[in-house]
Amino acid sequence: MRSEDIAKLAGVSRSTVSRVINNYSNVPEKTREKVMKIVEEYHYEPNTSARILAGKSTNTIGLFVISTTEKHNPNRIYQNNYFAPFVDALVDTANAMGYYVLIHTIYSEDDFIKVKQAFQQKRIDGGIIVGTENNMAMARVIADLEVPFVLIDYDIAELLENRLDRNNLAVINSKDYEGAAKAVEHLISLGHRDIAFISGRQNTYSGKQRYQAYMTTMQDHGLKVIEKHVLSGDFLRAKAEQEVKKMLLCDAATWPSAIFSANDEMALGAMDACKGLGVLIPEQLSLIGFDDIPVAAQLNPNLSSVSLPIYEMSQKAALILVEMCEKGSASFSTISFPTQLMIRETTRELNASL
Amino acid sequence: MRSEDIAKLAGVSRSTVSRVINNYSNVPEKTREKVMKIVEEYHYEPNTSARILAGKSTNTIGLFVISTTEKHNPNRIYQNNYFAPFVDALVDTANAMGYYVLIHTIYSEDDFIKVKQAFQQKRIDGGIIVGTENNMAMARVIADLEVPFVLIDYDIAELLENRLDRNNLAVINSKDYEGAAKAVEHLISLGHRDIAFISGRQNTYSGKQRYQAYMTTMQDHGLKVIEKHVLSGDFLRAKAEQEVKKMLLCDAATWPSAIFSANDEMALGAMDACKGLGVLIPEQLSLIGFDDIPVAAQLNPNLSSVSLPIYEMSQKAALILVEMCEKGSASFSTISFPTQLMIRETTRELNASL
DNA sequence: TTGAAAGCGCTAACAC
DNA sequence: GTGTTAGCGCTTTCAA
């Protein structure tokens, strides 16, 4: 069924059918009804390719999940607790606005060409980049495309430095610095002074922010950061377990009284290490993570953490993107979502009576 | 940059460019190189819409997530432990074969038209349905489309009954019956005779299979199913907690010695109920779930469960679908993946000395 | 208010 | 081997 068939059946021309389909104002109600009746009767659906070729938009947005380090990880990005709710809200919000979502995973710099291709092939109107790297080279490629794009978890300052505050670009972040500072301050308020830190990957924006927040907050409160208590992690469980174990194998007198882990995954690793060595949480060691993954509230003891409004962030990403696609609102914008401290059972007052 | 521009620069015609792009055999190596040089130099990408309009396939598959009951659930499908790894493997596998994935959520029967539209609008070559309902009406609509489609977790017998074993259709299941039987038999082998069951939604294939497996296995072993010990659940945590609590509020002498829960989510609810009433697992009550969600192995005590090869199922779905799209291999096929019993800490021998 | 006709960029049958 | 040309189905100027 083509528009021409509909036209014939309705006794009008293809142009009129097109006008009706596209809700043009200059077609009388009577003609519109006549055409719509046939359209509905035959369940006519215009051919998307033909429409796009004739200059219409695709009504499709691309979601590109950058995951250059995780291809061979057991801890795949789709299974991680950031991506699942993210895609949920994104697809939902986009669908509700009449948009389709094209999803693609990027595992290497070479794969990155897929983003460009999706545009050049006219498959999508705009795109969203969510991933773990704060990669300025990629951002530049995106910016040079000069199409609507939303960047998630990118360093705004660095973007500005590189003059990438281009139109059609939006950045959506969470306030990781603030969240991490709250976590450290929570520990300090409980009387902890020797607080260890398990860092995340430093090539990510959130990894850096959480690290800096830890360092600065400690300093601001006049607390000494003990070099051996700053453990180098990679956001994954296994390495964190090793590092914590190594630290706890030293003389117990040198142990920190609390650990702030840059994410929950690594906090689980810390718990593994403690369990293995018979160290009690929170009796001997307080522990707080970041991300507030669903497991956090289900563990025994429940893990204290900092939660991120991922769902809202993703929803906002879809909204902003569609707006940019439709209105061509050509301004650079950024938005940073607040975090929330979730105090549970793994953090307690230093030397609390048992 | 259009094919015509490339043609001019390379000193050939548009047809030749097209032949090179589409890897036709009847173009000499020399010409091919000449054209490719220009193509690469200018990063030329053919316009997808034009190609599709001219009769090429879209190289895109649709993933439709049916979720008619879960729109307002806190336990959204994208966050559930079935969907996340499913989309992971699917996108990965499809991308690796050069396919894009268009994703759409269907929240109601009305939304279902989106599946049809995606095809009629020529957005996708084939589709995959994953969801929670074993809905024959939907299956019929799909079958009538006569395009490549993969159905996940559908009742093959019912499909056959309805003569929906059409070409271009494939069904991918897990052996839920077998898995559930293994779970019940495991409890029986531990000496349990009064085994309670928390059922899942009966409008799902897996819900039904797990229920039937429980009933039949009990019967096969000459064990009596006590009506009050067959709890009616909905696959969600809250209701399961209520039901288990209600059961445990009766005289302790009437308690079952073990519970088989149709999924882990509800097993968590059962654990909540026990915790609330001070009932010890596994000392007083053995418990086994289904799905082997990641949390299962992280709880204290670790939850025994039955694991499903979701990743492999999804991978297979992508492979079969692409094969159907490309080869037009027009046969009805089904494949059922085996399950695996994961014995952990929540199941123990009846009256084991403590 | 409506229709005719010229594209949009590509593929493929046909002719050379 | 390679070029010419006629579509694919739609939108949108332009004219009437």
C-alpha cells in the first residue's frame, strides 16, 4: 500500500495524502476525513525510508554505549547497575515521545566510527553517549558532527578547555564530587580520622571526581591521608578485594578505621576481603560505597552508599535530545544531578560500644 | 557526498560505485581500487534510506520488550535480571554481524501496533519478542506479518495447537520444567517431604511450567501437596513476603520444611518474611529459588537456585534471526536451553544436626 | 485548496 | 566491464 493507492481510493492526489499525513493546516476538514478514513481502513503506514529520503527526520535516536575496557569483563556494562536503568528510562521516554531508539555498543576506538556512520547513513536524528571514558578525542568527533548529542558523565571543565562547548551539545552529570565529599564527611562525623580510599579508574570523570573529593575533604578537615591507605582500584570487585586484603595483612594497629570505596562493586570486594580475614564490618571497620546498587540494600549487613538518580538522568537525556532534534535549539547546555547519602549498617561510630 | 560525487571523482558512473560498494564480482580489481580510494578519502557513507528504498535490507533488527503488567512496577523489566544480560548479548551479537538494534518497549495491547509499524515502515528486517506474557493473539499478529521473528519463552505446544508453526518463526526457551523438577528433587533428596511452593504469574510460560513441574514432581515421588502450602505469587518480592508470613503465622507444627520459590525475587521475599519472624534459613526452613540472579550468590546465606543461560539464549536469538533475515531460510524452528541447579547454603538436609 | 512534477540518493535491469 | 535509465515512495515547491 503506497500513498498513491490511498490517493486513488480517496479520490485525491498523492500530495493531498501527504498533507493529511503530515498534518498540514491548509487542508479542509472534509478532505482530511475522507483521506483518513481510507488510511485507517487499509492500515496504511508511510514508508520511512521514502520519507527520510524526501527530507523528513528519522524519529530515531541513537544510544551509544562506550565500553572500551569492558569487552572481556565478566562485569559487562549491560549487566552493570548503571546501564540497565539508564536504557530503561531512555527507551521509555523516547518511545513516549514517538521516537525509536537505536542501540549500539562501542568496544574500541575503531568501533567509534559507528557513531559517525549512523548519522551519515541518516539512521538517527541525534545521539547519546554513555560510557566509562572521559575521552576528549571522541567528544571532538561528536562535536564536529554538528548534530544533536548528549554526553553523559563528561568533565564539563575539560570540555570547555577544549572549546567543545558547541551548539547542539548537552552534558548530563551527577554530582559525584559532592556525593563523595558527603560520604567522607559522614565517616568523619562518626569520629573516623584514618579513612582509607579505594579509587576507581582515573580515566573516567566520576573516577577522578570521587578521588579528588576524598583527598580534598580529608585535607579540609585537617586529616592526614596515609599513602598506603589509598588503594588503587579499577571499579571492579576482584582487584579491590586483593588490595584490601593486602592492606589488612599488615599490623592491625596500622589499619584504618573506615574505608570509602569509589563504587559499591569494589565495596563488595572489600567485604569479601574482610570476610576472608575474619574482620568484622562495621565493628572493626566502617565501609561506605558509591552508586547504591540494588544489592547494597540487600546485603547483610546493608551497605551504606551514595545513590545516583540514574533514572532521572536518563529521562532528562532523552528529553533534551528530542528537544534539540525538534526545535534545533542550538545552545550548549549542562545539567548536574544531586546525589543522596544512604546511611545503612556498614558505617558506625568509631569505638561505639558493642 | 553522494554516490554521484564519488563517481565523478573516480571517473566512473554511479552504477560502478554502487557495484563496488555492494561487492559485486564483475568489477575488475583496478576499478574497485580506484573507487575505494575516493570512498575512503572522502569518508563516503551511502544513504541508508536511499538504499532501503531501492530494495536493500535495513540491516536492523527490532527488539520488542513486552511488559504489559510492569509499567508501574518498581521492578521494571530493564532492571530485572532477565532483560539486562539479554539486551547485552543481543546488541553485541547483532552488532558483530553488522546489524543495528532498534529497541522498543510495549506496555499495552495498543502499543503492540508498534511492532507491526516498525515492519511496515521498513525500519527493521526482523524482530525479537521478549516479555512476560505467553500471548497467542500477539503471536498470531506476528506470524501473520510473515517476516523473520524470534519468540522468547513461548509455549511451543500452544503455538502448534494454534497452527502458528509458521515459517520465518523461531522460538527460544529455557527448560523451566526440567529446572523446576531438579529443584524439587534436590529438596526431596535432602529428606524434605512437606515442600511449599510460591508460584509465579500463570499467564507466563515459565510461570506455568514451574508450577506444573512442582505438582508433577511431588506426585511422582508420592508426596502430598498441601493446598495451604501452595502460595500464590506474582514473581514479585512483596507479595511473596506477605504470603510466606501468613503461612508461618500458623502453628509451627504445620510448617513445611522447605520452600521452592518460582523465582529468586520471591525467594528474597520469603527470606524477608523469615527474618521478620525470626525463622532461621536453612536451619528451620530450606529455600530454593529460580533464575540465579546475581544477588543470589551474594546473600548471607547464599541462595540455592536454578540458573538459566540467558546470555546464550539471547546470542542464539540474534544468530537465528540474522540467519532468517539473510538466507530467508523459511522453516519453523525451536530450541530449548538447559538449566543448571546451583546448590548453595539455603538448602540443607532435613533435621541435619546443627 | 489542490494537483503536477521535480527531486531525495541509491540499486539493478538493460544496453552497449 | 561499464554506463544509461527507470524506478523505490514520499515531500514539497510551483502553478493553477
